[in-house]
Amino acid sequence: MLGLDPDPGRLWPRALEIVERDPKGGDHRSPSERAARAVAAHCRLVLEAVSECCVAVKPQLACFERLGAAGWAALAEVIADVRDRGLVVIADGKRGDIDISARAYAQAFFGATESPFGRLQSLGVDALTVNPLLGRDSLTPLVDAARADGGGLFVLTRTSNPGAADVQDQLLEGGGTVSTLLARIVDEIGRDGIGATGLADVGAVTGATAPDRLEALRTAMPHAILLLPGIGPQGATGEELAPAYTPGRAGGLVSASRAIVYAGTGSACAGAAAQAANTLRELVWGLYS
Amino acid sequence: MLGLDPDPGRLWPRALEIVERDPKGGDHRSPSERAARAVAAHCRLVLEAVSECCVAVKPQLACFERLGAAGWAALAEVIADVRDRGLVVIADGKRGDIDISARAYAQAFFGATESPFGRLQSLGVDALTVNPLLGRDSLTPLVDAARADGGGLFVLTRTSNPGAADVQDQLLEGGGTVSTLLARIVDEIGRDGIGATGLADVGAVTGATAPDRLEALRTAMPHAILLLPGIGPQGATGEELAPAYTPGRAGGLVSASRAIVYAGTGSACAGAAAQAANTLRELVWGLYS
């Protein structure tokens, strides 16, 4: 899976050229609007280069949100492009709030909502990453909305950053860690959404940085698709991910963004990205076969 | 503090009239754009009615986000309006992500960022609510950005929803609960940002639904401003909030949204909202005196 985390200061040179030559883009635009146009062009180029090697694309919402309304418009454009290519869209927003606000977030990402102003279209993603700190009743409205729209969620369970240990690895009095408790919640809320493949519509984000832990989390969530960040710059190697694939080839989704997008520089960006994506694909399929 | 959680299906009637009569708003606009115009008008009317009774305004980002780019533009407008009225803006986004993405979120909310496209302006809020599940290294970039811009954070510590018990109330093997661990983290990262008043720039969201717990959290975070949702529809009464105010009048920020905005109906909306806001203000100041 390709992660799209576009940084206005590190876009592919070709994206800048496209925006500079855009007859509609002039000095009247704000810096955020110009940056958002360039970000959209960059994402399109990256998708052109690597989409054949991916099954899913994960835009990091923070990277669009920092460009304001223009960034949000660019995000909608990128999501439409990903869908047109027949790929799965996983919005990486790590949202989480009390029930009424969780319903509002659900409306932002899944399906459409009737309103006095007409039908409000969401971004129409296939899945959203969510934060479970607020508990089951904060997840239910999102699960319901995703499920009604044929989509799903990925619940943070054990993230790949060093600081994850501060809270997620804490031992609970009743046994296990905060992470294993979160894994049980993931398993529980996904039980009603297990498809013919044996996989549930509620998956988990499980950092690919400790094979032992990954095995325990897999045991606690036998039906969950595991979204595995942490390849490349964050440190994990492919072999450490094998436990994710025990339920089958679709049991794990390895995510890489910078390792692919910045595999090359200058005019070699696209070719190097395609090669890096292909190498990662072969490595991941190799784990299962 | 006024919470702004605008629901396109429950806007003040006057907001709908304003948008219907807008010469620039026509049928060419999408439902989301029309809804976003009405949401902005509604928020302006609510602010006109109650801003004199508030010290801060807390827009719920989910309610704007569900309207896409147009909603994000409305949010920017509402935030500018709140600032023009001299009130503190607390963006209720409950964001939280690994370091590089946390930096991107920080750019969305605090200060301005240099880029090859010029200076990218953030929403320019005074504070943001954040989710600490990813640990200290996920909070640091946000604290740094807020502090550099003279702003602050409110870290989720014990939320007001029933489901909060699922994770936040879990007992840890080493003593205390997940919430008290989060409170220690809040206290720790706020230590470098304690101002002349004795209050830190890192506060906590602590649901106003259990006075015993509130007292323990206050003890763990003697310098934190406590953001207290849960008044009104969520169930807490004002008296239960007294422990929040031990460090002084600014030690607690009681948040109410629906209890104020929907205090009356029809043409009585504005008057009833002003009265409800004033009643709440008197109750809260009464706790301290």
C-alpha cells in the first residue's frame, strides 16, 4: 500500500513544473492554494508511477489539512483519482470523538447524508484509521457508517512510533497491555462484519516493529486486516511481518510512503518509485507464499 | 466556553434566511457549499448572541469537516470571527499522530510555515484538543508549535462519554488508571510552559461527570487548565466541577454547546441562547467565589 504524505517542500520537480505552467494558476492564488495545486499534481504523478504495484493508497490527512480548504479540495481530487484507478482508499485521519461527533466524522468520510441543502457527499473513502482512546461508543457510529457503505475501519492498536510504549505498552492490572485490550475491542466490534473471506471490516493499525508483539496481536484479532506501517524509515524489515499474513494474503497491508516516493531524485523520481514499490510488493507476496 | 457543533439539519432559522437571500448563493452551488454558507451564518449569529458571556469558543472540527473544502473555508471564517471578538479559539479536533504527521497537524493549526510557495498560514487557533494514545513523541511537535505561537493544547485525559471507561478507566499494574497516567504526561509536558499565573500551556480535557475523579486528576495536574465538557445534555451539574477551580478562576473551562445553542426555538433562539450562556457563566463564576 502506498502512503501519500505530500510535503510542499519535497514535491517531485515535475509537479512544480505543471503548476508553474498552469494557465489558471497565477499570482492571485494564495500560497496555500498554489501549494495545494502542486500537492495534487505530485500525488497524481506518484500514482501514475506506482499504482500498478499497489492494492491501496493511504493519504495522510494532516498533509492536506495543513493547506486549509484548498488542501481539502486537493484531497478530494486525489481520492477520486485513486478510486478511478480501482484502488482502495484508506484515509489516514486517526479520528476519534464522542458519539455525536463521531457521527459527524463518519459523514465526512463515508456515503452521503441527506440535509435541508440536499445530499451531502462525503469523501467516499473505503476505510478510515481511527483512534479508540474514547472507547466503544466512540467507534460504533464510525463502524456503522463504514459498514453501511461497504467500507471499514483500521483502529490504532499498536502504533510504530517509539512513544507508543508510553501508553499502549502499559501493563493492565487484569493482564495484558493497553494494546491487547484495544485488540480485543477491534476483534469484538469486527465480529458482525466478517465477510466470506474470513476477514472483518474492522482492522487494526499494528506497527511493524516487533514480531513477537505482532504475533500476539494477530492471535487476539484472528479476523482483522492488519495495517502495517513502519517499513523503511521507521525501521522494520519485511520478514518481521510474517505473522500478519496467517489468515491469508489479504491479512496484512504493508504501508510505505517515503521509502517509495523518495526512492530517487530529480527526473529519476518516477522510475525509482516504481522500482521501490515493485520490490516491496515482491517482498510482501513472498511472505505469504 | 461556547462549543460550536453546527448541524446542517438544526441551524437557526435566521441563518437559512440569510443564505437564501444571498445574491451570490445560487443553484450552481453544491449542497455542501450551501450548507457551509448556512453553517457560517449560523455560527456568526450564535456568536453575536452569546459572545459577551464567553471567554472562549470551541468549534468541533468534525462538523465542518463533513462539509468538505467548503466546510473548511467556513471554519476559517468562523475562527477569524471569534478572534475579531477577542475570544480564545480552541479547535476541537482531538488530533494525534506520529511525529512527522503531528508536525503537519501543527502546521494546520498554529502559526505559519515557510514553503516554496510562500508562507502557508495555519487556521491560527489558540489551542487544539489532542489525543495522547500515541505517547509523548506524538505530542511534542504539537506542544512546540503551540508554544512558539503563544498557544496551547488540551490533552484528552478522561472524556465525558460512557465509553471512556473502556480504556481510560482501566487499572494499570503499576497503580492508577490509564487516565491518571495521561494526567502525569500532561503535567510533565506542561512544566516548561507554566506562565506567571501558575497555569501551564498544556491543559487537559476532563469530563465533568465524576467529582471524585476530577479531584484526583486535578491533584495530578496542579497547573493544567481543565477543559470540562459534559454539562447539560451529557449530564454533569455545575457543582460537580468545583475541584477544577482550585488553582483559580481560570483553572477550569466549562464547555457547553447544545445546552446554549438550542436553549430556545424559532425567533427566540438568540435570546434564549444569551440567557442560557449567562446562567452558565454565573454558575461557573459562583463555583470559584
